[in-house]
Amino acid sequence: MKVKDYKRDYYEFSGKLSDNARKLAFAGIAIVWIFKQEKNGIFTLPNLLKLAMLMFVITLSFDLLQYICQTMIWGFFHRYYEKKFGEDYELTAPRYLNWPAILFFWAKVIVLVAGYVFILTFLL
């Protein structure tokens, strides 16, 4: 297999992981909501479920930040070189431009797993 094929696979798998992480974060929020408790008309959550809920909200925030970073960085990068050299100018982008998005990508996955660990701990 060629290197470009591995890169294509990476993009495919990371895209699917992002989609699934988003769905799992929403599902985690729903699971937490199922276990809410009501006392005198006020809804409460056990501490482990509060932590899980926080992790899922952070997951969704990191997901959003990942795409905000990518949009801003590549939008500015594209516009700068388009204005300077035109649309057909060929160049190689520095790898460090991907680092913020990669950071948010892996952070959301780690925080999502932490959220489910809190739910599992609660259930056990």
C-alpha cells in the first residue's frame, strides 16, 4: 500500500471517530439524564454522574473547538496564499498548523472515555 493510502485511511478513521465521539457524548448525556433523581421537585445528580455529564459537555466543546481551529487556520492559510500567489500556486503547508486540531481531537476522545468510566463506576 502507498503512503497516500495510509493517509486516506487515517482521514477516514479519524472522521468516523469524531462522528462516533459526538454521538457517544450525546448518548452519555442521555444516560446520565436517565439516572437523575428528584427531591421536592428539584432534579439532582449523584457526584459521579455530574462528573460524567461534565466530561460529555467538555467532549462536545473540544469537538467544536477542533473544527473552529481547523476552519480558522486553513481559511487564513488559504486566503493568505491565494491573495499573494493566486489559486494555482503549489506549496507544502507546515505540519504544525494541524497541531491545535490534533490536540483537541485526542483530548475529546480521552475526555469521552473518562465520562464513560464515571458512568461505569456509578453503575458498579
